[in-house]
Amino acid sequence: MSAITPGAEMRKNRAGVMTKAETLIKALPWLERFHGRTVVIKYGGHAMTDEALRHSFAEDVVFLRYAGLRPVIVHGGGPQINAALDRNGIESSFTAGLRVTTPEAMEVVRMVLTGQVQRDVVGLINRHGPFALGMSGEDANLLTAERKHAVVDGEPVDIGQVGEIVEVQAGAVRAMLDDGRIPVVSSIARGDDGEVYNVNADTAAAAIAVAIDAAKLVVLTDVEGLYADWPDSDDVIDSLTTDELAELLPGLSAGMVPKMEACLTAVRGGVPQAHVLDGRVLHSLLLEIFTDEGIGTMVLPSPAGAARTEEGNA
């Protein structure tokens, strides 16, 4: 076998460099479009528990910041909360897909989200620079909620300190963004009744995206996107309008409902586009924002049409 000549090696290296340059140039239209714009990212699922994905997510967020975007992260922490409740001998129970949150459970939820999960996300991002600042929905009255009831057989059922967001005061988030920081928000809310509420992180992300006039909402999930005919097919819907999504919602699986409702709420509230992405894919955020093809499912305002367009893509 003949050795590679120095000239051939140089040409090979040059080809690799040119490929990298082409990739960067292809990102230019999206860099121009989203420079200075705010992107709200709901972070959760497998991307939050897998070590490689956790580091990849932090790198993606810092890349967005250096590329001139203004990322805001809203997170939950279901697996971590379940583990902490188990350690404390507190039973985890759900009614109509919602966690029953007793005062004892709420103490654990609050501790895990603001004291464990949030600190982990902030720490990973700040390995790359002094960017991330953590805050709870309680801080500066960012999120105000009222008690939410589950509905079972048409009747309301009390599920404890679970809240429905009724007001967003986003001044603190805007101030952080203006200071060049990356807000990391835990999905806890205050109530005018003096209670503290556990709120759905998808719902919180949508509410914050609307309040701060975000250019985009991104929801990371553990699936490729919204399936066209699950479980009979694994074909993913590339994009759809709010009206089309509203028609599909009643037939969606319980796990997808809050995520797609969040996208619907955000876009109907004025956010130009919302996306559901597979958080198990390394650098899925960058693939969606900076490539022509994009991944996952995109929700656009009606009657924009269901196809990805230059205006709606990633």
C-alpha cells in the first residue's frame, strides 16, 4: 500500500476546510435573520439527563449567544423530582396526566427545580463564560398562577399546588437579556393567594415567549416531532398551521398535548414560529436554527400554509 503523498494530504485537508467554510456560509441567512432576536427554549426530557446531551445543549446555547441571538431557557425536571420524592418517601401520583402536588411535595419540587436542576444548567453554560443567571418564576413576580384543577369524567378534581399561569411580568428577563445574560427560568409560580405553584414548563415557556416578543419558541422533546399518524406511522409532520394543529390536538397522545398546546398558544399569541425538536439529537438546536432543512415540527400562524418557507424555516 502506497503512502499518501504530502500534496495529496494537503489537498485532502483543504477540501475539509472548504466544507467547513461552505457550512458556515449556508448559515449566513439565518444569522442575519435572527441576530439580536430572542429565542425561548423549553429544556427537558432525555436531553436533561444524558451526560453528553447536557454538555451539547450548553454548548449550543452559548453558540447562539455568541452568534448574536438572545436565548432564554425555561426548564422542568420531572425525572429529578420523581427521584427526590422517592428519596424523601413522598408518593408520586398523577391525575389526568397532572402531578398531584401536596405541600410536602411542593417543597421538594421547589428545591429540585431551583436548587438542583437550575444550578446544573447554569453551571454548564457558565463553563464557557459568565452568561447564565438562574431565576424562578417567583422572582420579581415573573409568573403568577391560579390553582388548576384536573378534570376527571367531566368533574373538577383538586390536585394541590398545581398552577395555571394568569400573568407574566417579564421585566427582569428583559433586563438580563439587555445585559447580555442568558436567563435560566425554573417553572415555579407565585399566587396572589400566597401559595407557590408547580406549573407545566411547556406552558411557562410559551407564556414567557409571548410576553417578551420572542422570535421563536423551541420545545425539546424525546420524539422526532409530531407524528402524522402515530402509532401506525413514524412519519413526522414537517410543518403545520395553528388551525391545523387545533384540529389535531384532541387526538394527540397525553405526552404531546402540553407541548403542542404550548406551540399553539405561543404562535396565536404573536410568536412568529414554534418548533418541537428531538432533544436526543446532538446539536438539534443548531440544526433547526442554522440550516435550510431544519428538523422536527414547525408551527406557523394561519393561514401561512403548511410548507416550510423562507419566512418560516427554522
